[in-house]
Amino acid sequence: MQAEPNPPAASAPERRAEAARYALLRRLAFAMRHQMVVHLQPIGMITDVMERRLQSGAPDLEQIHQSMSKVNGHARAAVQSSLDVVSWLAPEGDVRVAVDAGVRETLGLMRSRFNFRGFSIKDEMGAQAREVSRAAMRSVLPASLLALTDRAASPAELVVAAHDAGSGLELTLELRPTEGTPGYAGDTPYRALDWQDVEALARAEGVGLELDGPRVRLRFA
């Protein structure tokens, strides 16, 4: 029986991008876990209330029906949330997303952690209906946000803006120091991301990257 040929070895840039992608997912893991369970927690509370009502002498069936409807709604939302998290881990082909929706999805996932660390987010996106690769957005944007803040002092404001740039779209991220009490840094989960990580991901996803001090420009086709 003829042995299957070995697949070609990954190039150095491919290995670098793969390592950066793994580090990014490790950094996002806690937020993803929270996103998966946020709809499951109410189910337990609702079922506890339902159980007490059913144990009463004359349970109100209308209330039971309303509670079941809530459980059903939370269960469907939990399934959709879990499928969405899986699509972060294994992107689905050439799926595209509106820039404003893609940016706000990422900011929504990361906002709590940034607030905890003393970084507030200022969204200056406006409406941006132009579509870009969802995999590229989910890869390069969060990596850039982490690289921008991992070694920065807080408090500070993360300003996110976008504008058309000819045949593509330019996304600008800027870190502006602010007055106030520093956030709680704590230990960095897994490891800090650096600009070599971001460059590797941007190259792999075909995204233009320009660094200018506390400002980052990302160009999506």
C-alpha cells in the first residue's frame, strides 16, 4: 500500500501567524467563555422558581408557561452564542461582515476586560456598511487592541474610528491618556501580544498595518 505523501511544511511566516493566532485565542478565551454561559445562568434561576411554583398547592399555569417561554428563549440564545464562538475558533470560508458590525462585535467581546484594566472605549465609527472579511476583522483588530494596551499605562481612552480609503477601508485605533485612577492590570493571561504578532496576522489576512506611536491604522480590502 502506497503511503500518503506528507503535506508540505509550513513556511516561517505561516508558523508565525499560527503562533500569533493561538496566542490571540488564548487571550480571548475568558471573554468567549463568558459569552457562552451568559444565557445559561438565567435558565437555572428560572427553573428554580418554576420548581417552587409547581410544588405549591395550585400552581399558576400561565406563569409556568411564561417561564418555559423564557427558558426556551435563553436556550436558543445560548446555542447561537456557542455556534458564534466556534466560528471564532474555526472561521467559515470567505464570510464578510459590515465594518461597523464587525468592530462593535469585537469591542463588545473585549470591553469588560478593558474597563477592568482602566481603558475606556470611545466608538467614533458611525455607520460603516462596507463589508470586509470577518476572519480578518476578528483576527487583526483584537490583536491590535491588545498589542496597543498590553504595555501601556492606564487610565487611557481607546478611540476607534473608520473612513473609506479608495478601494478599501481604513480603521484607526488611538490610545489617549486620561486623568483618573489606574485600572487593575493583574497577570496577563497566557502572554502579552506584540507588534510582530499583529504583523504576522495582518500579512496572513491581507490587511495593511501602519504603526504611528499610540496610533494604529488598519487597511481592509
